[in-house]
Amino acid sequence: MKKKQIKLKDIADALHLSVPTVSRALRDSYEISQETKKAVVELARAMNYKPNLLAVGLRKNKTFKVGVIIPSLWYYYNSAAVTGMEEVLEEHGYSVMICQSKESYNREVIQVRNLIDSRVDGILVSISQSTIKYDHFIDAQEEGIPVIFFDRAPSYEGASKVVIDNKLAAKSAIHHLFKKGRKRIVFIAGPEKLRISKTRYEGYLEAYKEHGLEPDENLIINCNFTKNMGYRATKSFLRKNIDIDGLFAINDRTCIGAVAAVQEAGLKIPQDVAVVGFNDEPTVQYLTPPLTTIRQPAYEIGMEAAKLFLKERNADTGQFTPTKLILETELIVRESS
Amino acid sequence: MKKKQIKLKDIADALHLSVPTVSRALRDSYEISQETKKAVVELARAMNYKPNLLAVGLRKNKTFKVGVIIPSLWYYYNSAAVTGMEEVLEEHGYSVMICQSKESYNREVIQVRNLIDSRVDGILVSISQSTIKYDHFIDAQEEGIPVIFFDRAPSYEGASKVVIDNKLAAKSAIHHLFKKGRKRIVFIAGPEKLRISKTRYEGYLEAYKEHGLEPDENLIINCNFTKNMGYRATKSFLRKNIDIDGLFAINDRTCIGAVAAVQEAGLKIPQDVAVVGFNDEPTVQYLTPPLTTIRQPAYEIGMEAAKLFLKERNADTGQFTPTKLILETELIVRESS
DNA sequence: TTGAAAGCGCTAACAT
DNA sequence: ATGTTAGCGCTTTCAA
């Protein structure tokens, strides 16, 4: 049943031409006569010729594949970013290979190596929670593969990044809660090592300072990035009976868990505790009460990261200046605050 | 900056061997002496040799890439299925190229063609809402590329499938509502053309029949697969003031919209209207009230689809019998019913 | 305007 | 146990 793949030679033979001529004709080279071009193109269509991308890739040392590494497809903003990238890249003939690090540094390293081995033309990464070394990315760059960080970017300055201003976003959330008359705001800070956790925490602190209030360290909860962890951490926090009137969580999932814990403790949202999340995941507007949260432009982040790749793919490695793009977030106020 | 890629020849030259010998040594061929093997392997490690997969692929006519086409990464069960596939496939050295059809037949066709052009070793598909012709899949099969359908499979019998028993699942939901004393159950049926919509509708009808009740056609709502559509469709349905006491939605997203509409109309869930969704998306247990829903084993579906691919990748095309795997669903009872 | 020759990096068939 | 030759399908010299 297996159909034979048409190759250049088949067309060449049929038209009594040579293979290179056919190749050039199909690429519309100036050195080929109009008639030849026409004949070749028509026959190629008729025979349903498809270039063997492996052969082209081998020859040109390009694969037209871009590797994307994200912590997890479950994260709404990761999927959104990937979709934004595809939007941009597919127009330029690239396809995307998605790898999930599952928040594991080891997996991330392996995936980068695999992508290098697969000779992808570029790597776009949102780093895992546990990533603290960046050698694997440097390796990729040394192989001539441009690396672009998006969303979760490391401190490493040798590559371009597309991020949001996490500090500012956190500040805006806290100031919003201040405006609602809240002063004792719990911060569910996420994993300690993660850079965006720290940065958002800085925003939290700065907001307090700007408001002339003293932050209380007891109000900080570190926990992992899941609903369950948010639930459990909040639950055990509430047992301490510390006085609170507001809550800001590093992301919506954790926030959903926290909200459940708060409600179980008999506290009313927003009357007793005003709540703000982060990310504006699709379902949070249907929670009871609908969640106030910070929308980050994940789709746009993806698009911009892809555009940076397109810009850098041909740049002479060695001496290009990495770009740092900062996109704006938006506070979406709903009934939880 | 760009490091030179080490190739077989570099190793061969360094050891005064021929390229094929090195190649065989690295693949642990029986015909190579132990010492040579050892020397080659060690040097390869030391030089950080990585085979050029393009060249290997060109030679062996394999790419170790598998194409996956899904309607959308937003759908929880799609992401889950993809993750399941990766789990299985990465062990066998395959990487996955994910394409989102975005429910568009045209995009799906283009993506299949691209995957064929990229010479993927297999294609795993959950078809789009608007797919009614299957020529593109047949094309792929004719090129010798195994095609496996998962989740949303077409009626086309020429390829293996991994699905759930949609009729049975729907029946179990309706019977559950019957047990709760409900008789006038709205069915939010999703897009009319979609096969799983029809099948779940059949389950709805059969349940009624088995229960000795006459189904009422006025209780069927057709609408698209989004929260908003669920909301709007339910809203306008409720305006007709038709008597209802139960609601079953084709998926959780639509269901969330429907629930919002029902609650806005002043009806209590589950007292006035008992509600069952479909998919058990991660957030639905945190809705108010937590949603009763049907869990489909998306992750397992993905794994099984991948395993079928592994089984079929070497089978002689032409005369293999397609497998049809049916996985079990589970009704998760929560407070909405 | 076209063709011949060479080579991308690898592996398989056929020597030896 | 190792080397020689050839070829996967394409593009890029270079030559005519």
C-alpha cells in the first residue's frame, strides 16, 4: 500500500533534466528559464512532490523545528504562551516541539540536550521551579542555538527574555487590598527557590513600605504550586489563629486551595478576608465568589518570545545584545476583594 | 563561539579507524572487538559526540518524531492525553510534535500534511469538531505512517482507536440523576456534528427508555464547547420557563456556564436542579457546589494510544487489523447532584 | 540556462 | 574484526 515518495530525481527523469535543475526550478532560481520552471512546477504538483525535510535539513543544517520547554501543560499560562508561539512560528514554517519539564531540573537538562541533539533551530524556555544552574542553556547557545526565556526567566543575562514585571504586579495587588481597607495580608508565596516568588514577595514588601505599614513575616506562607498545597498550607496557617483580613496568592491554583481552606474555617470572602490571585485562569471567574486576580498576557508573551527567536536566529552569535521585554499585567477586580 | 559538532569522522581520525567501525562500535555491534569498542566509546564521551539525528533519519527513513493533533491544549483532557503519550514515547526515544487544530477541519488537514512532510513516524489524533472527511488520514496511512485515533475518533474503521464508551458514560450520568429523583433532565449536547455528542445523546435516550420514561426533545440544547456558549444557551433556554429538575452537560466547561445561568435564574443546585458534568476538569471540585462529573481517564487514553503506535509502527501496512480500545469512565459524585 | 561532481553525516552491503 | 564502497535526497560549487 505504501506509496512511493516522489523525489527530485523522479521529476528530473520524467522531464529529461538534471536533479539540480529541478531543485533550482522549484526554488524559483533566477538562473532557470521560464519554460523549464513552469514544466517542473507543474509536474511537481501533479506528482505531489514533497521535499524530504530531513535531507534539506541535513544539507542546510536546519530543521525548522523549535523546541519549547515549559514546566507543565496544565498551567494555563504555559499553554497560552505555547499557543501564541505557534501562531507566530507556523507562519514562518517552523513547527514546535513541546517538552514538559514537570518542574524538574533534571528533566529540563535532558530535554535541552535532546533538543540540541535534534538540531532544533531555537529553544524557548520557561524554567522549572528547581532550576538554579544554567549550563545546559549555555551549551545550547554554544552550539549556535538561540535560547529565549519567557515568563520564568533566570537571572542569567546572556539570553533574551520576555517577562512581566512581577514586582509591580504584586504591588498593585497589595495596594488594591490596602484600598479595600485591608492591612494584614497573607502572602502565599509559592516555592522559596523560584525567582518569581521572590520578586513578587519584594513587591509585597515594597507595597507595605510605600503604604507606611510594617510587614509581618508571620503572614508569609511558602508552599508548592498546587491547589492541594495551597489548601493544606493555608489550613495549617489558620490553625495558628493569626489575625488576617486579606490574602494574596502567587497563583490562582494555590489561591483556589487557600480559598477553600479559608471558607472551611468559617471566614467569609471578601467580608472577612479579601482575596487576590494571580494569572486569571479561565475558571476563576466562576468560583464563589469570582476571584480577583492579576491577568498576565501569556499569549502575547509567547508571541513576543517567538518573534525574538525569529530576530535572533540569523544573528551572529557571539556579539548580539540580549533583549529584555517586559509586558504589562492587569488587575482584574471581581467579587473576592 | 559556535562549537564544532563532533562527528564520526573526528573520532575515526583520532583513533585511526574507519567511520563505519566507529559507527558500529557505538552501536555495540557484535563484530567489533572489545578494545576497539572501549576506546571508541570513551573517546566519544570525552569529545561529547552526539549523532546527527537528521543524518540518521535520512539514512533510516525514520525521524523518531510522533505527531499529535488535538483540538486544543486548553482542554484539560487533551493536555492530559498528550502527557500520557509523552510518558510512554519518551522511553522509546520519540519526541512529540503537538499541533492544535483549534476545532478547524482545514487546519487539521494542513497539519496532517505538514506532519507527513516532516516524515513523522506516526500520527496520533483527536479529531476536530468539524472533521467529517478522513482523506488526510488515509493519505498518511498510504505513506506508511500509522494513524491512531484517541478520544474523539471518527467512524472510519481503517485505523486503531482508543476511546471511552460515551454512550455508557452518559447513561450512567442520567441513571444517577434518576436515582436522585429527577425526571426532567436538560441535556446540553454540544455541537451537533460531533460524534461524541451524538453518542452521549444516545446514552441519554437509552437511559430514559430503560427507566420507562419518555424523553422530551425540548430538553435538548445544542451549543458550542465553551463556558460562554453554555451560559448563553442555558440562559435563553431558561427564559422559556420549561419545567426542569436536572441537567447533564457534555463537558465541564459548558457545564460551568450552564450552572452560572441556572444560579442567576434563582434556582438552587442541587435542590432545584441537580447537575452532572463531563471530564472532571481540575477546578470543578472547587465550584460552588462542587460538581458531580464523569471522569474520563485521559492520561491513560494517551498512554494506550502511544502503545498502539509502538505496536503498529513496524507492522506491515496493508493487512493489519485495527484495534479498538475502550477505556472505562467513572462517575464522581459531588454536591451538585 | 543547464549539468556534473561533491558532500551534508550516517549506515548497510559487501569485501577482506 | 575492520575497511571500502555506495547511497539516503537534497543543495552548492564549479564547469560548460
